[in-house]
Amino acid sequence: QVQLVESGGGLVQAGGSLRLSCAASGSIFRINTMGWYRQAPGKERELVAGITSGGTTTYADSVKGRFSISRDNAKNTVYLQMNSLKPEDTAVYYCNADMRLSIISTKIVNYWGQGTQVTVSP
């Protein structure tokens, strides 16, 4: 069974830092794009950052210069380093990944993690 497991969320004061991790496990042939999304209360889920298997990154304008996404392909893990956190960064952060599960099939399946809470106090 393929799953994504996030860790690293918590409570931090404004200006502080957190590092989120997301590890993929199970029978996986290849992981394509991985990303982090967030959803604040009463708001829609939004893309925070994404990274391709080749390392190309993309960021939401609201986090550029403060957040950094990276991945360790050998560990099937993606990270989100969050610096200079603001109260408006408070949300549940979700890991997302497009995966090819089999060498036989080229089908790509999208997976979500269970989410981890990030709370930034003023």
C-alpha cells in the first residue's frame, strides 16, 4: 500500500522556522512531481511549492524567498524548509505526489498525505 507520511509541523512564533518532511512508502517504481499544499480554515487548498524529479521548483508568490522545497530521491522524501514564518502561514500542510507504481504500466497515480498542522503565533 502506497502512502505519504508527513512530519515536522507544530507551533512556532512569527519569524521562526519549521521543516516539514514527507516520505513516500510502498511499492513505487518512480515518483514524478512532489509538492506541498496548504489549507487554512475557511479557505481553499492552495499550492505552496512543487518540485519535479529533476529538481525544478515552483513557489506560490506568498512564500517566495521564505520557503524552500527539496527532495531526496533515494529516500523518496520531499522537504519544505519554512523560514520567517508569518501568522498567515497557519494552515494544515499536505504533501502531494504523482507516482508511477509499476515498470509495466505507465499510469500515473496522484497521492495525498494526511496533513500536518502548522500554527504561527503573532
